[in-house]
Amino acid sequence: MHIEQSILNKVNEWLTPTFDEETQAAIVEMMTSAPKDLEESFYKNLEFGTGGMRGIMGVGTNRINKYTLGKNTQGLSDYLKKSFPNEQLKVAIAYDCRHNSDTLAKVVADVFSANGIHVYLFSEMRPTPELSFAVRYLKCHAGIVLTASHNPPEYNGYKVYWQDGGQLVPPEDAAIIKGIEALKYSEIKFEANESLIEYIDKEVDEAFAKSTIENASFNTPAEAKANLKIVYTSLHGTSIKAIPNVLEKAGYTDVQIVPEQAEPNGDFPTVKSPNPEEPEALSMSISLAEKTGADIVVGTDPDSDRLGVAVRDLDGNIKLLNGNQTMVIMTAFLLEQWKRTNKLTGKEFIGSTIVSTPMMLELAAAYDVECKVGLTGFKWIAKFIKDFPELQFIGGGEESFGYMVGDAVRDKDAVAAILLVSEIAAQAKASGSSIYQELMNLYVDFGFYKESLISITKKGIEGANEIKQMMVELRENPLTEINGERVVCIEDYQSSKGKDFMNADEFEITIPKSNVLIYYLEDGSKICARPSGTEPKIKFYFSVNAPLDSVAEAKEVENDLDNKIANIIAAMKLN
């Protein structure tokens, strides 16, 4: 097959002595036996997306390996030196259970130390939220976690955190990326200064657990905690290093761990995908809950920033909640706790994203707090905390099963979120209610909001072009009607322009630019199109709502809303 010269130039660079013999041999092998793989490995450089840099492990510029991560780290080292010229630089590094995460973490530590930077390296795998916590606890200038979150086993990734404990955001992100791109691979310093690498574990673990319990506990009686039956699964990931310990210390004594999924394993052998968003991922834990009569099921993704929650519905059947539902339940509970303890002063806010449920705005209005809405990705919620120091952050989340309780951790945090949802469940059970009942009560108060998401996967070079074309069509030939409802407004976050068709008005969008389109319909429905920043997918988010007069009508109203979403998907020819 024909391979473009620009790709061959990159390949030839990787066949020079800058790269080790093993790497060169793998490239030569691909050239003869797998030219298509060679093209995929080199046709572009791996990019930073919504959740840092993620990619398939292997050789090449479009893969995760010691050289691509080494280059990132060298560029970051250079930027840190410029930004903090007279300070002893410190960084923290954590990694998850994935293949090669430990060795890649050591490569990253080596490069930082070779640049004279003090490194705090976790001695074993740890959850991502603990890394975010550690950055502030150890007063670091930056942090790195080696993880590909819930991606398939062949992936790994590299997430960068700044000194506030949040992921990289403007202006630092663009400046660092520019520096990385300008570097040559020959400029990477791989020779470690071992005296600058300090291994950390128990002290930070204990501080993290203590902080989590302080932030996510709300005076639940000991008896209520003891009466709550919890089933928990780590899905072969890192949360096993933190969550059982935190739940035990917080007083939850009836926690059953799914034994087949308790051992960390980068192959994730018992699930199709280690993603608690997928019902299949929690099927084993739900089966255990059915057998044991558990009240609640909680599970995490491999790096423990996302949580899945399943609870018993009004008929006693276990039902997996979506990310919007868990976010609403947790936020409403936090707001109520703050109100009861007279902590609401008008200087508080909750956080959400443009693709998440509009119900968050309703909750904020009811408690007279602000709801700040940012782009997809928790880094934007963390940025709000940094940008508005005069405001107190209560909690916030996004539809993709992420939540943050308070500001001790500046990223989505399944450890604190699981403790919080356990508190809600325990208190509800003690008062003769349940999490599901409380959710239905919220729908009666604020309207029944129902959300859904479909992801269309398009792999490789061709797939990327197809996704690009879908967005072009939606922009250049916008729909005027969907499922019999007029489109009343379109927001284009790439151009930062919005069009209000009801008032024939155009308006500016002040949120940073992103490749996102949102359609609003006359009946209050919302449809969002967004190519994923971390996977070869385009995602469509749907939100519909209707009044709910009583809990008794919930099933009927939910069926109507499900049908409405199905009709919208059909009308847009997405199924």
C-alpha cells in the first residue's frame, strides 16, 4: 500500500539511534508485515483531549509509549521551570492498574528527576482522585496520573494536573502543548536522578481517607449505617485501594465486595468494558445484590473517578441509575444539608456541564445558589473553583458518571461520591424511604427530566473524517424541526455563536470554544452533538422533560419520555 511521505519521514526519524533497538525492530516488523498499522501509528501525533492524552499502547507518534510520554514530560518540565523560576519544583505521580502503567509512570518520574524536579511517586497504583488530592496536600506544582480511565485494555493515558489539583486548563494547556510540539525526541532527558524520586503511600492514603470522610459524611446515625447493605465492585481497578477502607472508617460495616472483580487486572477479564456507564459492567454486582438482598450497588471505573449506582425501585427491583440521576440526587441532598445547617449565604455554587441535565439549574434556583455550567470535562468545574475564590463550591457533576463533593479533590471523585451516596441511602432507609423514592420526589417538585446518550464509534482515519463530516452537516444544514417540534435555538460552541430563532436574535457564547452543537426544541427538549475528546466516537445527548403530578404517575410519564427520545433519534436518523 502507498504511504504518504510525511508519514514515512516520521517513521525514518524513529529508526535513528535516538530510539532504542526494541522500538526500531518493532517499526521494521510493521513496515513489512502490517503497513496499515504503521500508517495508523504515525499518521498524526497523539493529542490532548477532554481527559488528557489517551491512546493505544505501541510504537509511533500516535501511540502511548516511553517516547511520546517522555516528550510530554520534557515539555512540561521546561514549562514548569519558566513558570516558577526560583522554586524547588515538585510533582506527584500516580498510576492505575493498566498494563505498563507502573513502568510508564517510572519513565515519567525519571524525566522529571533528570530535569531537577522533585518527584513524589506512589509506590503502587492509586485512584485518580487521590492524585488530585496529593498535589495540594504535598504542595506540588503539578501532577500526573497514568490512566486511560474506562477505555479498552489496549489503551493507556497521561493526565496532567496543575498546582490547584485540577486538570490543565487555559492558558497553561495551550502553552505546554506548544512547547511539547516544538521539542525534538532527542531533547528528552531520560537519565533519572534517583535522589529526587520519593516514594509515597500510607501518609497520603490516610490524609486522603480523613479528608474524604470529613467532606462526604453528614451525621448519619451509626445504626443507619450498619443497617445499609452495600455491594461494591472495583471492576478490577484501583478503587480497591481506597473505597473499602473509607467505607469501613466511615462506619459502614455491611459491604460486600464482588470477589471475581476485586483483583486489579489490566485485562478486565469479567467485563466487556470496565465502564460503570455500561449496564453490563455492573451485572455481576447486581446479581450478588439480588442474592443477598442488598439495598444499593456501587461500582467504579479502573482509575476510580467515575461511579455507577444501582438502587431498588418502588417495586423492589434493582435499577441502574444514569449519571444525571445520581448527580441530581447527590446535589439535592448536599443543598438540603447546607440549608439545614444554615451554611447557605448566597455565596455558594454548584457545577455542571453543557451536556448534563438542565435539572441542575432548577435545583440551584430553588436553593438560591448559582449553577455554573462549563464544557464537558471536570477540569472546567475545577476551574470555576479557582476562578471564583469568593464563592464556596458545594458539589457538582456531569452526565458521564462523575461527581465531586466539595473542593478537597479537584476532579471527579468516586471515593467521596460513593461515601456520599451511601450516606443518602442510609438516611433514606432509616426514615422509611429509599434513594429511588427520593429521586421521584424530586421529579414531582421540579419536573421529570429524562436523559439519554448514544455513541457512534468510527475508528481510524476514515472514522475521524466521517465524524468531522457529521458535524459539518449539522452546522451548515441545520435542522429546523425535529420530531414535529420547532428548533427554537442553536448554540455552536466552536464559533461561540448562538441563534435564537423565536426572537430572530444572535448572541455570543462566553464559554471557551469547543466542537459542540446544541439544539433546543420548542417543548423544552435539548439535543447535543459532541465528538469525544478521548475516544473515536461522536456522542449525541438527549434531554426531555414533563411535569410529574404524583409518584404514582412516574412509570407512565417515564414511558412517554422514553418514547419521545426514541422518536427524536429516529427523526435524526441516528439509529
